[in-house]
Amino acid sequence: MVEIIWTDNAIQDLSEIGEYIGNDSPKYAELTVSTLFDTPLILTDQPKTGRIVPEFNSQ
């Protein structure tokens, strides 16, 4: 099972993105932040989704 862990910096960034967009459109700010927050949830069902980072094997 995959667990998604949000760092404090990531949460702060999402909040700032929402505030910035909210200056023009609170509706789209909420929609954007929700989308950004929900999109990684696909990893819980499909943990191997995405590309392999080249640096991953150079450890």
C-alpha cells in the first residue's frame, strides 16, 4: 500500500497557490487546489504510474 505524505512546504505552496488564484477567482482557486491535492491519490491504486527518474538507479 502506498502512503502519500505531504510535506509542510508542499502544503504551504498549495495554500499560497490558492491565495494567489483566489485574488481573481475564489471558485477557480478552490478548483485548482483541490485538483492539485487530489491528483496524487492515483498513486494509492497505481503506485507504478509515471516515469522512472534516471537518478533513482544511481544510488
